Amino acid sequence: MLREWRKRRNLSQLALALQADTSSRHLSFVETGRAVPSRELVLRLADQLDVPMRQRNSLLMAAGYAPAYEETPISEAQMDRANEAIDRLLAGHDPYPALVLDSDSNLRRANRSAMALLDGVCEELLRPPVNIMRLALHPEGLAPRILNFAEWRVHLLGRLRRDAAFTNNECLTSLYDEVSGYRYPQGTAVPEGGADSEHQDGQQIAIPLRIRALGNELSFFSALTVFAAPADITLAELTIETFYPADAQTATVLHSHYQTVNWDEPAPGELVALWAAP
């Protein structure tokens, strides 16, 4: 396992040994099973290899030690402060969309404005756990309404492929194989050079999501936020994606929509809170 992580990070035994303050000889013995590393060395090596928290527990157990990190359900009392911070961020980002994703790209929470983008999506894709990659790329999901679908598809698949490689998450690898095989929405042209190639406009500051929603053509760029220095697997695996208007029309439409909606009514699909989803 250690050798696999080292190769994933493209490090030699000597380079990793120097970073982890051990000898390359001892590291070689550990990798071949001729030596048993201390708990402290396993954690140092995992830290230098930037191994995700869940997989650090796996390394420790493979070496004969107890896991170092807890996985606390977000609904537990000790998570109240983190939960409150997430709620504040989502609510404060209205009237612009914001999502909370887990390590498998499943949607765990969304603000009210995000719900406006889901109109017309197949009911099957909205059953928990809702996977954001399937939602975006499936021909019965958002794909038919994404105006720059080929460009956005390349972005999402690249992001998914990098996440799968970085974390060694088999679920993400399987998800990539699934969604990369979805057919293009009817009427969408496959770019020259194949489905995974797309010319990028050198004048763009970021790849936009251009989507038809609320009776208009909307354009967004997004940012990803994670918890700094988490000590719990649940927090370590959460990512908050916030979308911002890429043009004045999008901002105007979203502000207008937010002011006219009756927020006392339940959100469609009860997707505003999905912590209890399987």
C-alpha cells in the first residue's frame, strides 16, 4: 500500500525517506515487508504523501495499529459548529447557487438558489444520494440545458479523473467509467478530435457553466472550498462549491428570482438538506 501511494505521488524511496526523516534502506524494508514501521512513521509517511484521512486509517490498520481518525456523523452534537458554518455559508451565498459535496461527488446539501437549476431533471436522478456528476452529464439530467456542454463535460471529467487518481477512490474510478460513457444530448455536437477534446478560448479567465434556466441563458464560474486542517473524516471529505454570475444578466435574473419566490414553501424534492441520505 505504501509503495502504491509513493508511486502515485511520483516519489523515489530516497526522496520520501528524506522528507519523512528516515533512511531509504528502512523505507525499502517497510515496503517489502521485511520491517514493521512504527505508528509514528506510518503517520509521517502518510503526511508526506498527502494520503487522504480515510486511507491513512487503512495504512495504520495494515501495519497493525488502530485507526487515528474518527468519522463523526454531521448530525452529532460535536459537529454543531461545523454544521452551523455550512448553513451560514449556503444561506449567505443566496441568491447564487451553492452545493455541499462528499468525497464520492454526492450532493449532501444545497441552498435554495441551487434548486432553480434542477427544473426538468429526471426524477430518478434526484433520488438520494444525488450524484452531481450524473446530474450534470446524464442526457436526462442537466446536460440538454448546458449550452457549452462539450466544454463543461471536459472540465468535469478532468476534475473527476484527477480526484480519483489523487485519492485512489475506487468509487470515483467507477463513476468516471460510467459518466464518461454517457451519450451526448440530442442536438449537441461532439467536438472535433473526439469527445474528450475541446478548444478553450484564451480570453476566458475561467471555464463558465452556461445553462438555460429560469427562462434565460445563465452563465456561472465556480469556486471550491474545503475545511482547513480537519481532524475528522467527515469534515475532511466535504467540499463546498459556490457558483458566481459570470455576467450582469445572470446576476439580475437570480436576484429577481430570489425576490419573487415564496421561501415559506418546501423546496422541490426536499434536497435542501440531505445529510440523512444513504
